[in-house]
Amino acid sequence: MLTSDGAHQPTTDVSDAGDLPLSPGQERDLVCALAYLHLTCGQGAECVALLRLIVRDNSQDVDLLRIFAYALIAEGLGDQALRILDRLDTLDDEPSSRTHLMLLRSHALRRAGRMDEARAVFQGYVSLRNGAVFVKQPSEGTP
């Protein structure tokens, strides 16, 4: 828009923006972006609230569930994150995801106060990441 003196004035009129419907995928992506922004700005509760809105309708969306599990862990909601990670174990059949899910699970267990399990899962993660197979060492005095 030009002013009376010929200078350009930015327009902020977005009244026509409501005419552009978003597809469900675009809505999901927009909410995920907003949720991530909240999380990076230290507003984890807002992030979790936003993600809860779309997880209900996208309960099979592996990428969304990973983000949701991460947000729950960041907010200290380890038990809830473990339920999401259990769901991911059944949905995510990508072999490359195993190590990442193990790391998330170790953090969720730690946030849930289950330190011994968290250590064991983390040790399994380290072993897998290093390409070694984790074998539980017998404790002293055990044959």
C-alpha cells in the first residue's frame, strides 16, 4: 500500500486469511511447530497441552507420538511418556528407531523415579549404539 507521500506502508490486513482452509496434515504440522516453539522457550506445559489436542486424532502418527513423548519427558511426566513409548513400540517398525526409543525410554523411566530400570535401559542403549550386544553380567556369588 502506498501512502500519500509515495512511501510503501506494510499491510497487516489478514481478513482474507480465513478463506484458506488448512488440510488436516497442515493443521497437525502447524500445531507441532507451535508446540515445539513453546517447548524450546521453556513453556513445556503449553507444549504438552497443544500436542494433547492433536494426539487424540492422530493416535497412529509415529512422528507426532515421538514429539509428544519427548515433551512429556521434558515436563517430568515420565509415567505418561512410558505409555506413549509403549504405543510407539507397537507402531514404529523402523529398525533405526530402536536405539532412539531406548534412549527416550531411559529418560522416561528416570523421570518416573524408576532409576534401576532407567540405568539398565540406558546401558542397553549404549551397547546397541556401539554395535555390541548387551549381556547382563551375573552379580558376585552367582554362578
